[in-house]
Amino acid sequence: MRTKDWEKIITEKLAGATIVSCQYMTIAEAEEFGWYHRPISITLRHPDGHAIQLIPSSDDEGNSGGSIFTSIEELPTIPVM
């Protein structure tokens, strides 16, 4: 799939959603995934009311939790635990 196709799908699914919580994945949750690192889990509320969870991964195969780089001067990286 082309970049523009992915961008369209992602925009349709996420545009207008608001962040309702941010918390690190628990040790038990990370173990369920088979991960050694615990990333931040971001929960969004879509305008239609359903919840969306974003969990960064180290790669497309989900081999471990990943960090997030930001444009926030005081928080350039949201690290894994």
C-alpha cells in the first residue's frame, strides 16, 4: 500500500479523537505481549464515542514496546520502562 493510502486510512480513524488517558503498560500486560519493555499506552476517544488505544512498538512485528519522539521541547522522548 502506498504512503498516501495509509495516511488516508489513519486520518479517517484518528482525526478528531481526543486523548483521555496516558499510562504505562503494566508488567502483566507487557508479559502478555511477550515484551521486555513497557511503553506508554495512549487512550483516545473517537468522536463517535468508541475508544482507541495507541501502543508504540519497536517494529511492525510487535517484538517489544517502543518509545515515542515528540516535538515538545521539555519532553523530546516518551521512554519505555
